[in-house]
Amino acid sequence: MIDSDSAERATPSMCTSSDSGSGSGSGSNGWTKARGVVLKTLVLMGGALLLKRLTKSTTRWDHARIVADSLAGEKASRDPDNYFNLRWLSCPAAEMVDGSRVLYFEQAFWRTPHKPFRQRFFMVKPCSKEMKCDVEMSTYAIRDSEEYKNFCDRSRDQRPQPEEVIGDIAEHLTTIYLKRCDRGKRCLYEGSTPADGFPNTWNGASYCTSELTVLKNSEIHTSDIGYDYEGNQVWGVKGSPYEFKPAPASSFSDPFSSLTIPPQFTEKRIEGSFVLQN
């Protein structure tokens, strides 16, 4: 390194074009190398952060949130050759102390959307760590279902409030245990009730089972079947499940505003169709 005195005593030959060019090239190369190291370091750090974000494991509560969000909304099942033409409507109603989400759910015919024939509460929460599933979706009866008709179509101040909702959660009906779908599959989560199902006495049944699939576009596939004491099916779908697809957004407030239902979409009952339960 050249001190100030040396710099002052430097001979003119030190500033010749050839020497000057050599010094400038060394400095330029040094800066280029340093800049390259800095950029490489930044790229590696950014890549590491991105990789960490992409590979960050989904928490148990993330799974529950995804399922709850997918269940919410207005959906339509329109397959008149095999099933009823139904409206699915669900929305958040409350949150339990432990974080479980409670959704109100109702089903009706598209021709009579404000006259639901089925009303339930869904409770969605993560499976406990020792269980081989990701999300539990339990179904409960409603203490005063009449008070909850068209709950999701009403403004928030016209609905029963969360504390009332929690107080109106009545009999436990079923629980479906959902697992995240394998990579490459069209679904997000799929699952069912235990093989022995849950008690049910409708139409001569002894117990019932349910299956549920949550697809990537918030489509829901569901199947409910009732069996007698001998294991014979006495009600429920036969074959493919009900497929509930998101309805047009504008139909949420007025189901007839953007949905023209052809005459063939009638509420006819056929074998293996959805079962109306109280």
C-alpha cells in the first residue's frame, strides 16, 4: 500500500498509459468478482427463502381452514337423469373456543330455494395427532331449525349470533374423517365415516355411512347411504355421488336471476337418489 508521502514522491512513469491501464483492469476485475460473489450470495439466499416457503409444511389448522372454506358457498347439483336438482348453501356461523369452525348448512330444491328440507351445522377441525386423518367434519342437528332457515341469505344482523349458534348445536349425527389427496389427483381431500357408520332409523335403516370429496375448484362430491340390520341398502345413492358445483355468484342473492332451469329439471324421485331426512 502507498502512503501519502510515497504518493507525493511518485515519478511520472507511474502514471503512464500502460501502467494506468494495468491498475484499472485489476480494480475492474476485482470489483466484477466481488459483485459476482454478492449477486450469487443474494440469489442463493433468495432461493433458500423461496424453497423454505414452498416446502413449508401445511399445519393441521391450515387443513381445517381449507376444508371449511371449500364447504362454504352456494353450489348446485343438476343431474336430472339420476338425481334431484338441488341447491347447497353453507356459510360460517361461529367459531368454538378451541378454534373449530361452525358452518350453517341447508339443502333445498332449486325451484324452492327458500324452503330447505335439510338443515345442519357442520363443525370442522383438525384430526387429533394420533389419528390417521387430517380433518374431522362433524354434522349436528339444530335445536330450533326453523329459526335458521335461509340463514346465509340474511344480513348478519338478521341472523342468530355466534353465541346463539353455539347454544343451538344439538345432537351429533355423523363425523367424516378426511385425508389430503395424493399428488396428481383432482381432489384436495377425501374421506368417509367409519365402516360401521352412525345410527340412523330413517326408512328402516339401522345405520348410515357418508363419503365426502373436496375438489380443487370448491366442488363437493357427497354420498349418503342407509343400511338395515342385515347390511342391505335401504336408502341413498347407488353409483356415483352427488356432485355439487359452485353456482354463479349472482344466483346467491336471487337464485332465479341467472339460472334458467329447463323443464326437465324436475324434483322427481328416482331409485338411488338423495334421501330427504328430518
